[in-house]
Amino acid sequence: MTSNISSNIAQRLRMRICGLSLNKFYSNNNLQNFRVEIIDSSGNIYTDTHLWILNVKLLDGNQNDASHLLKTNIKNKLFVFNDGICHINDVKITDVSSKHYKCFQFLFSTNNSSIEPIVSSELTIISCRLLFVHRKQINLTSESSIALMPHIGIIYTNRLESKGILTIGDLAKLKLDPYKKEVFGDIRKNRGRLTEYLFDDVIEQANKIANKDKNDELNDSEATITDCE
């Protein structure tokens, strides 16, 4: 499908990338949401973009097509313009850039050949495992996501969440759950680095966090009662 637009108008239009201000992300984690705009020679957004499509490709550092590493919920990676703006949300790159000539770039084109494609700035993707190093400095609570726990990567997070285990508090409850081994078997699926010993250790850490929350709440309540007296 091609957009129905005169060549004279198209020659005055170009694309602009907005909101992609960061250049370093973690693999298998959402990039920051950003957008691609169609603008005229004055820099104003061109809104008459009915049936306009944005084609999204991922290039490696050697300008090879690496779109197979791009994960998105959008079918065929075809995004739709709405009044001149196309929002790029919930996009992940599944591998580190060091394995692909040091960086990645987006290549954007439209279904109107008169508009020149545009290439994003270089993106560095580092291993999601390094995210755990940074997360150690975060003050975790019972309401924190299970994805913030060590040894719980994106795959285990998705599998646990599918069972209704969303927070560290939910994970802590597995300590006394008679179906704990069954849950472990379901999320590991006979392979993976998460051993039963590590899973028990994660649950124990979750319990410590949950118990600390309870003690903090108790201390706050006692302090409130004392203040009232």
C-alpha cells in the first residue's frame, strides 16, 4: 500500500526522530518510548498522513539488517502514522551490540518513496544481566517487581507473572506454599540456570524483604501511638 500524496508536497516533507534522547539500553528491556514525525520545510508537523506506514528496520554497526533482533508487538514491524506522528513504544533489542559491530541504528522509511529514509543515532545495548548490578542499590520492598530480584531474568519474570506472582511479596509467599516445587518446575521447564537451590535462595531473600517491611510498619505504628500519648 502506498500513500496518495503529490510528489510536489512529498519533496518538501521529511522525517524527524523525537524523544530518543538516550543511547544506552539493556538487552531484552524496553527502549525509551519515542516518536517519528513527518514535518514540512518549516519544521511543522504534516498531519495529512491517512494510511501512512512507518517501516522500521534495525541495522548493526556494519549496516547489515539486524531486524530479527528487534522485538515488538506490532505485526511485521509496521507502525502507523496518526496526524503526522508515529509512536514507537514497547520495543526491545534482544542481543548486545558488542556482538554486532559495536552498535545498532534504526532505519525508518515510509510507504511514500518520495520521502527520504532516516537513520537514528547509534545505540549501545548492554547485557540485561548488568542491570542486576545497578539494582542492588535500589531499596526493594514487598511491592517491588519480581524482575528486580537476582537470578530472575526476563523469561522467568514472564513465567512467574503468568502464575500471578508479580511482586516480591507474592514471591515471599511461596516459602510456605505446598506447590512451590511445582511452580519451580513450571517456570524452569527442565532447563535454564535457575536451580532449585537458587530459587529457594531467591524466595528467602524475598522473605527478608517482606519481613523488613512488616517490622518497619510495626515500628511506625508504635511510633504513632507514642506520639498520640
